[in-house]
Amino acid sequence: MLPKTPKSGFWKFVKTSAKVLFVIEAVCFAGSYAVYHRMNTNREFRQYINQNCPSLLDYYYKLGEFLGSSKLRELDATIWRAQDTKRE
């Protein structure tokens, strides 16, 4: 009979790290999809993002233009300008 040898701590660390990394990636993917979905369906949220993090909104518009002929950037700008003139 072969003698039992203890498992290496290194392989246990690698397996645990891989599981943790997979969970972190899944959570990040779900979060990014949730933000994308909210940006895609809510103009007020896009305006909030435009005021606080315009580079993120620019990437959103670029993705929409890359995937199809999206005129959402111009539509949002027109609506926001109209809202600003009503407030003044």
C-alpha cells in the first residue's frame, strides 16, 4: 500500500484563489450590467452620470455608436438643453 502524503498547501491556495477570483468576476460583471441597463433605460440617470462622471457616459455613447447607429447622444443633449432653458 502506498503511504499517504499530505497535500501541498500551494495547490490549496491556488484552488481557493481561483474560486475567489471567479466570484469577484461574476459580481463585477453583474454590477456593470446593472449600471449599463440603468443607463440604457433611464435618461435621468444618464444626466446624473453626465454631471458626475462624463467619461463613463462618453464610453456608453461610444459603445452604442459602435454597436449600431445610435443617435442617443444628440437626443440627450437636445433634451437637456431644453430643460436648462426652461429652468432659466
